[in-house]
Amino acid sequence: MIPIKLLTRPINQFVIFTLFFVLLFAGCVENNEEATNTDIDGVIEVTAMHDHVENLHLFELSSKEIPSGWTTFQFNNASPVDHFFLIYRVPDEGIEAAHAAGEPLLDHWFQGVTEPFQLEFNPFVKGDIDYGEFTDNLVGAILERAPWFFDPGAAAMGGPGFTAAWATSKTTVHLPPGEYVVECYVKDENEVFHSYIGMLEQLTVTGEDSEIEKPVPTSRMTISSTNGIQLNEELHAGNNIIEIIFEDQVSYAHLLGHNVQLAKLADKNDEELLSELAAWMDWRHPGSLVDRAPGEAEFLGGTMEMTEGATAYFHIDLEPGDYVWIAEIPDPADHDMLKTFTVGN
Ligand SMILES: [Cu+2]
């Protein structure tokens, strides 16, 4: 049984928390990426990798301790499947609970949130229990081990969005001092979330101020549950910095809030692929969110979920062609969160 209170208000955080965690990976600059970013103040390199021997999906971070303020995450996907980098702020209650249990914070999060999610998801994705039973079981398990996850809740702070295998993306977010957990919940072929098999890391933001100025945007986007995704002007070929403002945040049927993803398409009028892509992004279905986006859709980043009022800056070098903005929610077109466009020469 889930207390009603927890099903109303915390659903946001629940949602937020809802899924899995990530790891930040530091460091390794792959030879197919530009290596200059480590020289820029306020840029953290995150490399996504796959350990084929152990079947682990991993993040490597250029630093796991950073000053507070504006930070740009350069996400290098050096692996054969799609990933993202979702940042959660751990509430003080979570830090205290880990301390009281004598457990490292990341272990406490894994055992309290990540592991219950995977274990409760297993019978659901096999078809043994229905969605209602799954969510009841999930909430019960997390309340038992990590009640702080719902109340006061872990806050979604954005981070680089879905980034295709071997691709890179770049997103700037503002992080106040605190402890953070980062994760990717793309699934492998066995319906195992990457957060459960390595992509869960801790990031510490110190009290020191980075004194980095926020990026100067070239265009402005808003996203909200009522007006969907709105961009104030057409994008052009070349470098763009898109300011993405979360006017609100709500919990959808898949327990998560909205986010903003960009994908390149072979043909923006391919309606079949667009609905396949939208269905693929709903983690609840067997086969969805597994390995790679369907067809020729290639994810180029964006920003993961953020709390109401938060802003991210998405840096993207666009070449001419067809694209789609899409939020990772059920039936995004119904919410005006699936929008195709063309970039001209
Ligand atoms: Cu992943």
C-alpha cells in the first residue's frame, strides 16, 4: 500500500527518481572526438563505454568533484549503444540515511532505488504482473529502503540527453553544492537497465563557486505540459546554443517527467518511424529503450528531465537535413512534444 500523500505530491520526485542512475565517467577522450574540451573551464568530459567481458555499461568522468555553478558536460559515447546522462541531486535526508546505515552514498542509492527498480521491473516486463502491481511493489520497496527518494525527493537536474552510439553531445546545467547521482537507464537486450550494470556514479559539487558565466544562447526553447516544445526561431546550420526552459514539470504515465531530445532523421515525413521512435522511448515496453533507437534515427543529445523553472543550454553543431525534437514521454505528439524540422544549407 502506498500512502496517498506519496502518490500525489511525490509522484514528481518519484518520477524523477523513478529510474535508474548513472555514472559519470571521467576522462577518456576518444580519438574520434575533439580533444580540446578538457582545456575549457567548466567542462566535464563524460565517456560512455561498454565492458564486453563483464557486460558492464560504464561512465568515466574527467572529474567527480566539481565547483558549484554552471557546468558543461561533454558527453562522448564511445560505445555501440545509445546512452544519456541524467543528474539527480540527493536530498540531505538521503545523505544522512546512508551515513546512519554506515553505507557509502552510492551503495545506499543502488540498494534503495536502482536495485528495487530492476528487481520489481523483471516480472512486469516478462508479463507476469501488470503495471499497477509493478508500481505498487516498486513504491513499497523504495519506501522501505530509501523513503527520502520520494520525500523530500531526489531532484532531476538535467544533463546530456540521448546520444547515439559513437556520437557526442554537449549540455550545460547549473548545479548548487551537494551530492549528486548520475545514471543512464537505457536497457540491454536482456531488459536490464544500464544503471543496474554500471552506469551509476556519484558526483560531488563543492561549495566553491566556478564563476563560469552561463552560455550566451542563439535561440530559446520552452517546454511545458500545456504548450509542449516551443522554439522562438528556426535553427540554422552550424553552431547553435539553445536555451531550454522548463516552464513546469509533471509526472506522466511512465512515472517520469518531460525532457528534450534531438534526433537526426533520414526523412522527417516518415510517420511510421516517428511513431516507432516515440514508442521506443517508453521504457515500460519490452524492447523499448533497448540498445539503439529504431531505424535511421540518430540521437544528438538535448537535456534530461529538470525541475520546474530550471534551464539548460544545449550546444549543437547542425548540418543540413531533417530532425525531430522529441520528449521521452508516452505519446509525445499528443503533448506537442514531437516536432520535426529541416535545416537548410
Ligand atoms: Cu546507457
